[in-house]
Amino acid sequence: MTAFDTIIKGGTIVTAADRYRADIGISGGRITAIAAELSSAGTVIDAGGLLVLPGGIDSHVHLSQPSSDSSVMADDFQSGTRAAAAGGTTTVLPFALQKKGQSLREAVAAYHAEADGKCHVDVSFHLIISDPTPQVLGQELPALIEAGYRSFKVFMTYDDLVLNDRQLLEVFAVAGLHGATVMVHAEGYDAIRFLSEKLEREGHVAPYYHAISRPEIVEREATHRAISHAEITGIPIVIVHVSGREALEQIRWARARGLKVTAETCPQYITLTAEDLHDLNMDFNGAKYVCSPPPRDAASQAAIWQGLTDGTLELFSSDHCPFFFQDAQGRGKDTPKARTSFRWVPNGIPGVETRLPILFSEGVSKGRISLETFVALTATNHAKTYGLYPRKGTIAIGSDADLVLWDATRQETIRQANLHHGSDYTPWEGFEVTGWPVVTILRGEVVMKDGQILNRPGAGAYISRSRSID
Ligand code: DUC
Ligand code: ZN
Ligand code: ZN
């Protein structure tokens, strides 16, 4: 009889609080011992010279999500979770989107059917509320929150998703009553429409004008409005994909008032700028970078780094929203219709696989953030915010043995050819990083080793969630 199923030997453990040399004993998929020296296991994984981090948690991922136009997501649950595993992420939180007129339960059932038997890593769903009917607010949503769907996203823009102020307030009130967490896409619908139509009238239709149609002020106004609605209804909120200084100022203002506002940012806001949307060769390449909010400028990137280091930004997610660039069936970003206006370019970029290396390299390797902050931003804070902690997001006795063995010195160049996602491009083609995941472990089983995916689709489980930790 061996004492453990697996021992991770000789690595440096890093959590959001500390770092130390120790072995980890795993039995039944959970961490059952942490000690200076452990022996007696079925499998011993040598982590000498490596960091042992909690597996990444990416709490903002879109998979198999339908669009109102003909574009189709480049990742389903199989390819999206394969890419997550390859990038050192062991839990993803995609969205179950309610279409207008659809019952929320029906939407949730449809996403479960999409995910069942396909996932390489663990999965839990946020809901997207697009049609807050009395039935949804009074019955479906409370029942689903009770059943473990403890977070949902609302949109302040997009024709098929936008909620008006009254609807936002109603939804926030239900969240408050039943203890759910609300994520807000804060960009103002009317301002975007006004600016987009003006740009189109002026003949400014190239992808670059996507960024001009959604300036920081549009994000700032909506962030302020969302915060005010949260104050009126007395609920905590999460402002997702914060892109720059103006929204950050609103979040700091809210916190100074004692409001519980959590903020998320993404790799695109520390590495890309609006200039990337420029079609310098008239090849429509700028569409590859069209996402919302759009990437800003160097000053905004500096503001985001400030927010990451001073604790204003607590979540670093990918907002993986993968489309094809050029797809023979006309389902990607580069279509005849999209070439008539930026308005028809699907909004979103792939990033679940590259999130951790980009933050590690730009943050830890360049000395901007500590290892502990890296772990907090990429795993622990997600688990706490969305009710997965301490089962996930840390390295502790009793936690799921979700780990990533990390080579802090390995230099890599991000190349589409080496990635595992379904998209036909990466916005970070040629981007050089220092720091790379070499082994990903999900509940004690090796999922990825040296870029090879080793578990079967369906090994990833659906995780029901409890209330978040304040
Ligand atoms: N919002 C997201 O959260 N993801 C992609 C597109 C968008 O607008
Ligand atoms: Zn959004
Ligand atoms: Zn998103």
C-alpha cells in the first residue's frame, strides 16, 4: 500500500500568501499532505527547479456561444478546454447565454448538453441574462442561483443583450436577495450607437474605427451608472474587462464610498493598443484585434498596471471570445459584410491559452508584480469571487489537486502553429515570453505535459458553486 496516489516532489510551492519548498501528496484527487519530504506514492512527479502553482482559474471565457449574425465561435467546450489545459488553466467559467424569449433553464440545459463529455478541465457556468421577464426574475433565476449558478453577467450594450436601467436595477435586486454575484459589461449602448453611426456617415468604416466608436468615456459613463445602480440596490458587483484609467477612477471612487466593487482586466489591456486595429496593409488584419472594450494606448496600459499592483484590479481573466479570422464558410471576422463596417466585425479575441504566460512574463519576469500576486490574480481571487474557494484556487490540505508546474525561466515565442485553440490566429503571434507551463494537473491527473494533452475529453467536471467569499 502506498501512502499517496501521487507526490509532486521538490518544487517551490507558491500561493497568494507565500512561497516555500515542499512536496505535495495527492490522494483521491485532493491534496492530502504538504511536507518537506514525502515518500510512498504510485506516481512521483519531479518538480525540481519548477514552481508549483494553483491551476489557473479563468473566470471569463466564451465557448460555443451563438452570435446574432452568422459568425460562429471558433471554440467549443472540447477545443476551448484543451487550450485552457495547455496554458496551465484547470478551471474555466464560460457563460450560458439566455437568448431573448428563451427561458433561462432552457439556456442552461443547452450549455450543459454542449459541455457534457467534452471538457478537459473543470467548468462552471455564469449565466447571461438578456431577457429579465417576471418569470425569469421571480422564479427561474432564484431557483438557478439556489442550484449553484451563483453568478451572472448583464450587458449595458449590444442590440440583442442590452438591458435598460430599470432592468439592470431589477436584476441587481434579485442578485441581492438571493446572494448571487453580478458581472457587468460596462459600455453605454446609446453613446456607442451615436458615435458608430456618425463614423459610418463620415465613411470611417475600417476595423480601427471600432476603437474610436467605443472611447474610454463610454466605458467610464457605464461603469459609473452600474456602480450607482449597485449602490441603490445594495449589492456587490464585478466590473469585467476594465480597459483603462477612466473606468478605474470610477472603481476607486466607488471603493472610497465603501462599495464592494471587484474589477477584472485582461491580457489585451496590458499588451495591445488601438493601433493594432489599424489596417496598415489594407488586409483587414486589424479585425483580428477587435474586442470590446477595445485596447487603448500606452498610458492606459500603465494605468492598468497601476491597478494590478495597487489591488484595484483583482481578477486577470482572458475574456476568451474566439472567432476565426478567415473562415471558408464565412463564419469569421473577415467577411464581405464586415468589410462594409467595423460594426459587423464580431467582437472578441482568443486568449485562454496565452493568459498565464503573458501575465507571468510581463508581470513577474519584468518585475512588476510578485509571484504571490500572480497567483492571486490568476487563480485565488477568481475562486473567492465566484464561490470556488478553498476547493480551488489554492494549494492547501483538502483542496482539489489542481496544479501547474511552471518553468519561470523558459523563453518561448507565442505562435499560432503551437496553440491548441480552435481559432485560426492569435493576436499575440510572435510575442516573446519568459515563463511557461510545463505540466498541468487536474484533480491529481496529468492533463498536459510539454504541450501534449493527455486526458480524455469528459475528464473535466461540472462544478456547482457556493456563495462568494466577501
Ligand atoms: N464582451 C465580452 O465580455 N466578451 C467578448 C465581447 C464582449 O463584448
Ligand atoms: Zn463583456
Ligand atoms: Zn467576455
